[in-house]
Amino acid sequence: MSAVIRWQKSTYSNGDTQCVELASTANGILLRESDAPGTVVTTTPAKLRAFLLGVKAGEFDHLIDEAPTGQNP
């Protein structure tokens, strides 16, 4: 029997369907987009923490500012 995965959205999502969802399992932290729930990325708590600190520090802002709308960078 497999364990039930309890996905969590940020309270900032306001029920939107285009949100990042996270879950914690024995194998690590799972991430998925709510509009594509079949695609799941697994990471470790330490790597997720480093990524979130980078986001907060603005390390990825240039990717948003330069990417044309509707196109992959």
C-alpha cells in the first residue's frame, strides 16, 4: 500500500489553478504545477531551501525580465 501524498499550495494562490504545489515524502520534496499534475520533480530539502533563497535574493529575475511572452528562453 502506498502512502497518500498531501500536496500543498501557497495561501497566496487563492485557489488559482496555475500554482506550484509541494509535498514531503520519505524520498524528498516533490514539486508540481497544479495545471500539469502528472509531471513531478523531486528534490531535497537543502536544494529547495537554496533555490528559494535564490528566488528571494532576485538571482533569477533576469530570466523573467528577458524572456519574451509565450516563448521559452
